[in-house]
Amino acid sequence: MYRKAFAVGVGLFVAVAAAWALEGQLVSVAVRSAQLREASGHLAPIVAQLAYTDEVEVLEVRGDFLRVVSPAGEGWLHRSAVSEDRIVLADDGEDAARRADDREVALAGRGFNEEVEQRYRSEQGLSFDGVDRMEARARDSEALMRFIEDGGLRVPGDES
């Protein structure tokens, strides 16, 4: 009984310490495009778009959301959109001439590069065309919010 309570206490301490450790730290956007939101929820209004490698300062941690300040403004990002490691694109002369396009950044976000995707396509017979179409599709967040409100829907865990 005491061991279980002790283990739970240690787990809570580690979780709280990890959250506090992020506050005041600079983190890098680790996805092609991150949505900076007005509140800590997936459906909160978007206040700005952040790009891969943008650095933001963490002001507060609330669950899986981080309140951050960036050159684009202040708002909330999901923790999965950032890396605690600083991301820097090298400019060694060669890389500057062959910048990554949006498709290559998207592939890297999936853990792929063009070579890996081609190997999957040929060996496994997989097609990523549907994923590519989904990524290219624009979503109107205001229309989505109207749909949710009109339908009286609530998303568990979202505080917006």
C-alpha cells in the first residue's frame, strides 16, 4: 500500500517538475506549420501561424498545451508541435541552394524523406496520395467553430 502511494507521489512530482522545467525555456517549432491559438484547446481561434524552426518562449504549461510568446504574438501551442532541442537549418552554402520545399518538410514531419517514401511505395505498395491531399486541404476554423456551437458539441479536454 505504502509503495503504491509512494510510486504515485513520485510520478506526480516528476510530472509537475517536467512542466515547471519548460516554463521560461525557449523551444523550437518542430512541425511545418503550428497554429498559435487564443486558448488552450484544439478548437480555440487561431491567432497566428508559426513555421518550422520558429523559437518561442514557454510562459505556462497547462496539460498538453503551452502558453508561449513568439514574434507573431502570444498564445497556446500543443506540446507535440515543439521540441525542447533548438532546431537550426544549416547554411553551409550547399544547403542554401537546395532549400526544403513544403512537401519535403511534411515528409520529414512523418519521419520520412523522399527516399524512404519511395521505398515504402515500391516495397509495400503504399500510396500517400490521400495523406498528401489531406495535408493540402485548407480548413476554415471559423466555419468549424460555428458547426460545433450550432450543434451544441463539446470536445472533452478542450478548455476553449
